[in-house]
Amino acid sequence: MKTFTLIVMLASCAFSGAEVYEQRQENQQNRIEQGVTNGSLTDGEAARAAAGQKRIEKAEDRMEADGKVTNREKAKLDRMQDRESRKIKRMKHNRRS
């Protein structure tokens, strides 16, 4: 029973880590769509932001390819997400429409 509990706990931890990145990707996609809808992002800005999100997805896929995302890789993904988030914010508030 202890082994089963441990396996379930480890599986839930692994799932929650991937879920966080997926949720963050989804949130940033929603921010891009919202910016296009309300006019705070031009089509070109939205395309650049979407390309940035695609780069992050590809990097995540490469990191997951070996079956294990290391702490260093997780930190890199976090930095990439942070950087893209700042870019989206700057594009949404640059007074272009």
C-alpha cells in the first residue's frame, strides 16, 4: 500500500508540473487573443507573440523528448515564459492599434 501511495504521489507531482506549463501557455494565448479582440495588439504583434509561444512549445517538446525534464530545463522554461509574458505586455501597452 505504501508503494502504491508513493507512486500516486509521484505521478500527481509529475502531472501537476506539466499542467502548470500547459496552463501558462493557454493563459498567454488568451492574452494574445484578447489583445487582438480589443485592438491593443496589431496583427503583426499578435503574429510575433504567437511565434514566441510556438518557440516555447517546441523547446518544451525537446526537453520532454528524453522522458525527463530536469530542474535546469524547468527553470529555462520559466525564464522563457517570463520573457514572453513581458513582451506581450509591452506590445499590448505600446499605444499601437
